[in-house]
Amino acid sequence: MKEIRKKIGNEDFLAFPDEEERMFLPTPAPEILFTFTKNEWCDFTTALEEANYMREVYQLFQ
């Protein structure tokens, strides 16, 4: 999550051959690399933030 938070606001979108701009998100496995369009990145980061928020809420009740 920390690595993703570092990328928010510092995204580097590149033009792909299909004329769509995407960014790369590397993983610990060098052969796996995720790509996101701007909308997909927004949805992805929003979902992660919501999941993190819910995790914090659940921790309050444990």
C-alpha cells in the first residue's frame, strides 16, 4: 500500500500503440507488471482506500 500511495499524484502515463495512455505498476515479481488507464487507476486507488478504511473500522471492534 505504501508503494501505491507514493505513486498517487506522481503518475507517469505513457501512450500505448492503441492511443490509450496507461501507467505501469511493478510488482515484487519482475515478470508481472500491471498497467492502468487513468480511469482504472482512479478506480483501483479508490477501492484500495475504501478497503483500508474498512480494515481500520473492523480493527476498532476487535
